[in-house]
Amino acid sequence: MKYLIDSANLEDIRYGNEFYPIDGVTTNPSLVSKEKKDFAELIDAIRGIIGNGKMLHVQATAKKAEDIVAEAQLLRERLGEKFYVKIPIGEEGLKAMPMLKEKGIGITATAIFTPQQALIAAKAGADFVAPYVNRLDNITADGVQVVADIVELFDIYQLDCQVLAASFKNVEQLHRVALVGAHSATISVDLLKAAIAHPMTDSAVEGFDRDWAAAYGDKTVADLL
């Protein structure tokens, strides 16, 4: 499964990119506006941190299909081939998708809440669809099951589109979408940290350190070779 950082915060992105095997970054207008920075400088900085080989998903804010395409072209020119334009599911977005496909611009259909939304977006040309797991759970729906249904539909119809699961509250949600075959997930740095944390791991490492210190003091392996 691909792991992406869902953030526009440069410190979080820099940290995640340094310590974790991330495949890219996703942003949205809410995350970007929260940073209160010049938009162009911010997305340039994100690209600079993660490099040209990792995905960067940036959302278009235009409402009409032709304007969405124009924004996507400008972003692609700026951010390179590993750029994906995020487009909320809707009629103008669906109209824009085949136009973008013809231009070779990557597409992520976002704000997905139903399998049919995902299926229609995939048929329109989306490379990724982003179902919101926790937001579905918050309205007593089953976010993980929606992801599972989308994965199954894509398999049934052999669609070349991947699920980019989004909106997570805890590691259990992340684990369950991985089990049902989500191709990728975009999560916060805090959730990345939580995903590798375990008290038994901490206890094991403490035991290693204690036993080593009893035998060799503060010397390292390198000191002893």
C-alpha cells in the first residue's frame, strides 16, 4: 500500500519524508489555507522537500470544467509529471476529467462518499478516488466497507483506477482499509507515528539497551569493531 502525508505543513512534510517511506503528499484548500502562506511558494516548497519522484496531489478550486483544466495545466507545468489534480466529484469535474486525461494530467477524484461516485469517476478518467473513511463513520456509515466496495467494483470491471483512502482518526481504520485492498492511504504524520508505536516494542528496545550497557557500557557496535 502506498502511504502519503495529508498536510500542507512544511515541518510535518519534511519530518515524514525524512523518517517514513512515503509515496507523496496530498493537500486540499483547507490544509493550504491553514498555513497562511503564499500558495505558489508553498506548493513549490512541498515539491522541493519530497523531490520530483514522489506524488503531489493539489486541488483545483475552479468551478467550471474548462477552468479546472486550465488550473491543472498551470499546476502541472509547475510541479512536474508526478502531479495529480484533485477534483471534487460533480458534473463539472466529471466533464473536466476526460479533457485532462487527453492532456496526460493525473487526476484524483476527491470528496468520495459512495461506491457509485467512485465508479463513475473512474470511468471518467480518474487515476485515484479518495473516499473519506472517518467522515463516513461519523454519520454512522461504514467507511471501511465503502472502501471495500470500491475496490471490488474496480476489480470486477477491471478499471485502471486506485483507491486513495482519506480521512482517518485512528490506526485501526488504516489497518482495516489495508486489509480490504485499498491501494493507498493519505494520513497525518501523527497517524504515521502511531502506526509504528507499540509499548511492547518500547519494552523490547529498553531490554536490548539495558543488556548491552551491562556488558559494554556506553560503547557502540562501531566502537567495538
